[in-house]
Amino acid sequence: MFDAIADPTRRRLIRLLAEAEEIPLHELTAQFQMGRTAVSKHLSILKEAGLVLDRKVGKETRFRLNDAPLREIHNWLTFYNKFWNTNMLRLNQLLEEEEEE
């Protein structure tokens, strides 16, 4: 998943999909200075990572964001953010105690 969101184009696609309920491929393609094939490849990577869902409506493919994997990342990062903040606070306290001695 981290590989999928590492690319700036894919992060922009995620943002666009987060701002709308569902977007057709041609509307997504219009937001980029690249061809439909390139945008489709980026969407395929996001789909493989479980971040994007698609459905056919006639000849058109529509995409929407599946934010569940992003919530998992957020929860994981939140845990480690608290972990490191707590440890840095402890280290700071130890250094202050050493300076006082």
C-alpha cells in the first residue's frame, strides 16, 4: 500500500476520489497532463492496493475511493506517533535531570 501512495499522481487521484462519491475515467483523465492509458495504470495500482473500487456503467468505468486501507494506515501511524512522542518526552526529561546534577 505504501508503494501505491508513494507516487504523487496516485496521491492526487486519491484526493480527487475523496472529494467525490464516484468519478468516471474520462473526468479523472482530464485532471492530468497524461493520457488515459497512464491514468488507468495508476488507477490499477491503487485498485490492487485496495484503495480504489470501480464499476462499469454502460461503456463507462467509474471509480470511487475505498478509504478503509487509509484508515488502517492512519491508525498505525497514530500509534507510533504517540509511541515516539512519549519516548522523546522521557528522553527530554532524562536529559534535563542530567543537566540539573
